[in-house]
Amino acid sequence: MQINKKKFNNQFKIIKLKTTISTNMDCIELGKEGKRNIIVVSDIQTKGKGRLNRLWYSNYGGLYFSMLLDIKDIKVEQINFMASLSIVDTLNNYLTKDFGTVGGQKPKVFGIKFPNDIIVKNNYSTDYKKISGILGEINLNYGFVVVGIGININNPIDAEINDIATSLKEIEGKEFNKQEILNEFINNFNKYKELTEKEILNKYKEYSATIGEKVKIITPNNEIIGIVQDIDFNGLYLKTDDNVIKNISVGDCIHLRKK
């Protein structure tokens, strides 16, 4: 892929905090003040949140940060795809464990569970666990986008989510430099800003752990079960039991079977 030499907001202003309620909340306040191209990173979040207002466990040792972008500089429908891929590309540089062959084939180490959960192999079975999540928030009145990202790096995993979550340290058995990982993420994010829509979408599909899966989508109004046929910037395309293809852009995606 040919990358344009022109950089997109390559130099973010980075604000480092020891603790905060939520880096997304910090960026929202800065956005309302007219600030842009800022990354707020904190060692701890006391009320970090994920999608659907779920609690995001933000223990010391994880990488928790939010990006504040001008809405004119980004295609909003692509931003979750770009952030997901940037995380995968970054973590690929630090995960060295070889899981060999599982079920007669070499497994994909990373996957993206729709819309933007990063899952990773954690052992030599077919199991995957969540290592990163993303929460995007758009403010049309003030014209900015906030992308909050949590990556489990060196942090301990709480016992109540240990069966579904893991960290880079837990997999590799050593600690990592969080600032180095953040810098690598920024480089990758800038790279994806230079790619075409088709290149971004094709790369996302390559890592998709949801295409071909039977899933249950929980929307604000109902629940829909079916097999995911495809994904694009408008959402996923679900084939229901009565052979109807439905396009769903908003909802919680639960995988109902493993590949």
C-alpha cells in the first residue's frame, strides 16, 4: 500500500494524568472549549465506561486514553474501524507467543468482534478473550469526535471478568512500556487515515471474528438472531432464520457459537 507522505495531525498534544474519572469525559470538556487533536491518557480511571454504559475496569497498568478529533478531519463512520485496526497492528508487534496448530490449522491470533472489541488467543485451545475495547462519542453541536480506548497491558484482570478478558502481560509473561505502545498506536492510526475506504474495510474484514458467526443483536427495541453475512461502514448484514437479510447499525453483538 502506498502511503501519502502528508501526515494527518501527526503531532497530538498529549495530556498525562495519574487518575481521572474518565478520559472520554475529559476530552468532551476540552472539545467544548474548542480544543482539538488532543490525547488524554490516565494511569487509572475511577469510572471508565465502555459501550452501553458498561463499566470498563481501569486498574493501574492498563493503557487508557481518549483522542479528541475535529469532526471535519475524520469520516465518522470509519473511525471505529480505523481505531480497531490500529490496535491490532500495534499489539501484533508485541505478541510473540506461537499457539501452534489448533483444530488442524494455524489460528488467527487477533480478531475484531463487531463492532470494535479486540479479542486475542490466550491459550492453546480455540478460546479467545477480550484485550481491548473502544467507545466513540460524537458531539455534533460542537463539531468533535472522541474515541476512548482501553488496552489491557500490564494491569491485573479482575476475577469477575477473568473468564472473558486477558492482558498482554498475562499472555507474554512480562511487562511492557505503555508509552511506547501508545506511540505505536498513534503511528498506525495516522497510517489508516491515509488509506482508502476500500483498503480500510478489506483490512477490517480480514480480522473480523463476527462474519460467518451466528449472533444475537440486542438493539434498543428488540433482539435479532441470525448469521452475519457481511460488514461495512453501515453496520452488519444479518441473515435471519426466515432468510431475510437485515442491515443493523446499532446494537450489542453476542456470538452464539464458535467457529
